Amino acid sequence: MHDLTSLSELDACLVESEQRPVFIFKHSTACPISSEAYRQVAAYVAAAAPGDPPVYLVKVIEDRPVSNQIADVLGVVHKSPQIILVSSRATAWSASHYGVRAEKMKENAIPRPSA
């Protein structure tokens, strides 16, 4: 997982989404539901194959401006925990709370086009 701690890092992540889909995981370090979601996202990362969308982590309490900007730019109502698949700077899929599951991430990931 790659941390998103600044608006410039978020901008770079959105630019990357123009080339390949990326996941943004909004995580609350103070929430037990978010802790379980974190385990699920970590399981996705551990099993990820080459070409699977990378995961960017936003800690919603510590990096509130980044979290708010994600909601504004992508038009997704803020929830925590929340996973958002971003493709070409737009939300392709999202889930929150107990819907954040490694298998659902894998199912909904948009495959990279082959070169």
C-alpha cells in the first residue's frame, strides 16, 4: 500500500488512474470496522498479481484534507472504511464498511489492457 498524505500525492494518484486503475482505501485508525477492512485490503495486496490495481491508503483522521478532496473530486460520499476503484479519474466501483472485502476488490478490479 502507498500512503496518500498530501494533495499533490492525490493528484499524482489520479494522474496514474489515467494509465491504469488504482484503488484508494480510506481508513480510520480509530475504528474497529476499519481495522477489519484494513486486513481485507492487506490480503488483496498480498495476493495481487502483476497488473492488478495498486492500493493507495488515506488515513482519514490524520489526513483529513486529502480525504475530503477525494470525496469532492470523485463525487463519492465519504465513508470510513471505504475502498474506491478509480479509472481515468472517475469512480469505477466503491464499497464501504463490511463491503470492503479482498475478493470483492479482485472481482471489481478493471484488468489492465495487455501491451
